[in-house]
Amino acid sequence: MARVTVINTGFFKLDGGAMFGVVPKSMWSKLNPPDDNNMCTWAMRCLLVEEGDRKILIDTGIGNKQSEKFRSHFSPTNIIDFKSDLDYYGFDASEITDVILTHFHFDHAGGVLSLDNKGQIVPTFPNAKVWSNDYHLDWALHPNERERASFLTENIQPLLDFNILNLVELGENVKFSETITLDFVYGHTGAMMLPTIQLATGKKIIFCADLLPSSFHVGLPYIMAYDVQPLVTLKEKEELFDKACDGKTYLFTEHDPFTNYISVERSDSGKVVIKERTDILD
């Protein structure tokens, strides 16, 4: 069965209003206080799943190959490089067999490629297959104007040039490996992938990506202004919580500045609330 390790790749800042959508600042600022520029700090954490001979990495953070001008918009901190991040947790980049990119936005896919000592773009994980899906690849290669700035050519085209990008088929509960299945959601971006990991203890982890970026977004109206179809996100969050309120499912919150996992339950009134926060799952 699977063993999981949370890989922290640093922090960055995004506008609080954009991150919380229609929710008033008087409410969201109590959850994640902004700085003087209305920017809130968010994590970029990834998940490494060890399964037999496979080491499967889910998402890769922002990376370190973007220009200083680009990075200045997001104030990234504690960003070194993914190889160093892995080394800190006792792994080597060459050990990674698979990389699942939930979607191609720069803060999720930026670390899959890096610069060598000659300044050339190379695969960060030289022995890994990278996984996306045909729908989202086409979506990212032909972006709408709302998302264009989030889809960087240098994060996508080299994967095709190196012939390391593999595409999974769309569907429900698609089997990726012995312990990982994939579902697809469309509110945040086209066909974002949500991996579910089955642990030996009977617990499950749903890697929520940007469907539920943090524990602050459990409330149904708490939907990012970045989402291309917020009403679809609303429905997808409801479906996520229907799955998660089973007493054995934990939600991995990729951008939460403090918490790795949460579990949820329904209150007596039927409202979904946080049951537990934890940083480690056995």
C-alpha cells in the first residue's frame, strides 16, 4: 500500500480578493490576514506517494526558472529548487518514476522543469513520466484570456519536446496505479485532476489541488475569483464533501499556509465543518 510524504516547496503571495472571490474582506481577512498590498501568503506543498517500486510525485510548485520580474508579482519565499527540497526529505530526483500534474498553472507545474548549469531547460526528474490529460493539455496550449498568464510555455512545451508527457483518459475514478485513482473537475480550469490515494490503514487522501486550495475555503461560497466556472466549482465542492464526510477521508490542502490535511463532517444543521486538522497521516 501507499506511503505518503508531504514536500514543502516554499510560499508565495496572491491577492486576497482574488483568492476568496465574492466573500467580503471583513470575513476572509480574519482567516488569512493580508499585507499592506492586500496580498496573502500561501503554501505550495506537494505529495510524494511511495508505492512498491514507484515514487509518484503530485504537483511540483512554482520552480525557480521564471524571471525575477515574473516572480516579483508573487513574492516567493523559501524557494530553492525541487532537487534540494527532495534531498531534505531523504529522496533523490532521479528516484521519481511519475509526476502527476493536477493542472498546468505555474504554481503547480513550474517545478517539473528546471535550468541546468548552462541555463538550458531540462527535466527536473530525469527518469520520470509526466502525466496530464488530453483535454487539459489542449486547454493550456490554447488558453482563454482569463488564464493565459497562468499557463507558461516554458512549463508545457518542453515536456512535449522531451517526449515525457503522458496523457490519461478522462472518466470517473480512473485507476492510475494500485493505490491512486483520478477524478476530473472543471470549475477552476479545464479537466483538473484530483488524485485519491488509498492508505494501508483504510484512510484515504483526496489531493484537492485548487478545488479546495486551503482549509479557509471549506465554506461553499469561498471560491476563488480565478475559477473559470465558479458555479461548477460550487457543485464540485458539494460532491467533494459528500465523499469526504465518511469518517475516513482526509483532504490535502495544497495552498493552506498552516495545515497539510483536514477532515470534514456535517453539523446538525447539515453544514460542512472542519473536524480535524493534521500534518501527518499514518
